[in-house]
Amino acid sequence: MTTTDLREPREATGLPRPARHGFLLLGGVQMTLIFTLASLAVPLPRIGAEFRLDRAQLVLLSAAYGLTFAGLLLLGGRLADRSGGRRVLTAGLLVFGAASALAPLAPGYGTLLTARFGQGVGAALVAPAAMAVLRALYPEPAAYGRAMATWGGLSVLGATAGNLLSGVVSAATSWRGTFAVPLAVTATALILAPRLLPATPPGRGRALDLPGALLATAGITLASYGLVLTDAHPWGSAAVLVPLLTGLVLLAAFAAVERRTADPLLPPDFLRDGRRVLGLAAIGLTAAGTATVFVLLSLALQQQRGWSALLTSAAFVPFAVALLGSGRLAGPLIGRYGPGRVTAGGLGTAAAGLALLAATGSDTAAPYAYGLLPGLLLLPAGGALSFAGAAVLATDGVPAHRAGLAGGVLNTAMELGPTVLFAALLTLGGDAVSLAAAAVLFTALATTTLLLRKG
């Protein structure tokens, strides 16, 4: 797939209407997976009060979904390529739906934690399988490129919706009501999938690479868990160092095993494309920057300014509007200027938004209109462009039999980015310093993307 492909007229692809309906279904599922990741951010204090949880328990509850989601994504991608995308998608939806039904019924912390882990397992199957089915929906490179340009913005839109709706729902009912969305979407997807999505054939002769799957899952999960615990424990504590170092050792073993395996879980050549690596880095960084802003500002608005959960959610409404507007422009801009330029431009715009938030967002005396709003408009406008362009870069030239792998790697970058960067930024000091450092990283990656393109 090339930039020229993306410039072809839409009519040249001859896309049937069912393909567009199938995309809407898959897109709704993908948004819901990220919605679920963010849905407990605002009501988390209420859950802690109801179940009398300490900070460490709250941190684990918040991270549980993301831990299993990120840890199992590579395995989910291999299963999708090996067993067929729609089959794995259905299995993942069943797991995700069952866990989503258990969560609002939870009588205590243990049940809710189990449900969140279960949701992550289901999501790790659904996300790469959805991309495998998407590849079957759009077999032509031009059509697939346009689909990925739109797909790239769905995750940040889902995260935004999770933060907005969770505050509204928890204020109107309780935190248990936030699980109605994943339940409803799961039920709808299970009913419509056989009608709207093509049956993708299983890959022939593909081994599961069980050693690689176990090492990757354990390594990513343990390393992520160690990073998550830095919010509640010092970096030098055993609670952080033991899982973190163990995870890193397992990931090093995974890399060694993959070089010697005939059919590896993550083929080394998949990451040798510089454009793909930059696309994955941009996805991870954009997800991290967005998540960092949501967490830091949600806490600051409620704890420092005394805003309610509902008012805090309302503060992010302009964020969602800017995100939607920029997302609609992403596809045409990629077709005209190419995914590299759009990714770099999006990163630069988002960096400006982060810099503004760093300068004025922590000032509790600054009015919302010029203290927070400018940054809350620039960050999503740039983030939507960055996600869209980076998704095209990360999947450019991926053959159909590796679509599940591409989905697993892309979503892994999206999940690990916030975990790694957020833990690192928190060590720098206050909110303003963390946001300023994020702005520097965005600027550096934007510059690198432009330089690689010229080179």
C-alpha cells in the first residue's frame, strides 16, 4: 500500500454497503474495548469508598484490565491468524461479555478484580481478531489504507467516551452502570457478526509457538504490573523491582526464543521496517499522552478545584468535539500529504496542547476558558491525526495472513505506551513537569518522523 493508493477515488474501490456496515460494527467493538479501559477512571474513588480499598488495591483494580489485555495481545493475534479472525472474535466477545456481566454484580473487591481481569482476556482476543476481519472486509490496498486511517482514531475516541460517560453514569446511578455499555455492544456484536462479517479461513500450517506465547504474556504482564505499582510503592521497593525485573528477563528470553523458532509469535522481520516502528511508537506515545492528561486533570479538577465527577466529565466535552472534527479530516489529509507528514503534524499539534496544559493547567486560579480549554482542544486535534497516520504506517504492506499479528502488535503498543510513559513521567515531579516532558517527547518523535521521511 502506498500514498498513491490512498489518493485513489473512493468510487474506484467499489466497496459494497455490507463492508461499510461491517466496519461500523468492528469499529464500535474496538471503541468499546478502549472505553472499558478508561471507564473506571472517574468513578474509582467511589468504588474505593464502597469496598474500603487502600491505594494499592485501587491501583491494581484500575490496571487489571490493561494487564491481561496487553499481556495476551500477541497470543490473541497468533490465534486470529491461525484459527480464523471471526471465530476468535466470537470467542473473545463471549469471554468479554461474561466478565462484563459479572462486574456489576460484584459483592466485593475480589469479584470485581476477577471480572476486570476477565474483560482483559476477552479484549486481548477481540482486538487483533477484529483487525484480521477488517483486512478481509477490505482486501484492496487503497480501501484498507482508508479504513486504517479511520480505525486509528477509534481508540482515542473510545478512551474519551469512557472518561465522559463514566462520570455521567456514575453520577446518575452508580459505578455499576458503566458496565452497561460493554454488555450492550457485546450482545449486539454477537448477533450481527454472522450477518455482517466475512468468515475468515484459518491459517494453514501455523504453529502456536507456545513457549513464545508464555514468555511474552508473562513478561509483558509482570513488567507492566511492576510499572503500575510505582504509583503506590517506591521504585526501589521489592514490590516494584521483583515483577519489573522478572518481566524484563522473561522478555529478553522471549526475544532469544523468537530468533530460533521456525514460526515465531513475533517474527523479527516484522519490526525491521523503520516506518512501522515509528508508527507503533507514535501510537504508544499518543495513547500515553492522552491517558496522562485524563488521569492528571481528572484528579486535579476533583481534588484541587473540588469539582464533581459530572462536572469533571463535562470539562472534557470540548476534547471530544475536537477529536471528532480532526478525525474526520484525517483520511483526506493522509491521502493528500501521506501518513508520515500527517503523523508528524499531529504529534506537533499535540505537543503544543501538552505544553499549554503544562503552563496553565496546574494553576487552580486560572479560569477554565483560557487555563485548560486551549490545551484540551489542541491535544485531541493533534492526537486524532497522529493516531490515524500512525495506524497506516504501522500496517502498511502487512499481508492478509499477518493481519492478526499486526492487530496484536498495534494494540500492544497502545496498551504499553500509557503504562510505561505514565510511570516514568510520575517520577519527574509535579503535573506541570510531567506534561512538559511529554510535550518534549512528542516534539522529538515528530521531528524523527519527518527526518526519516526525507531520508
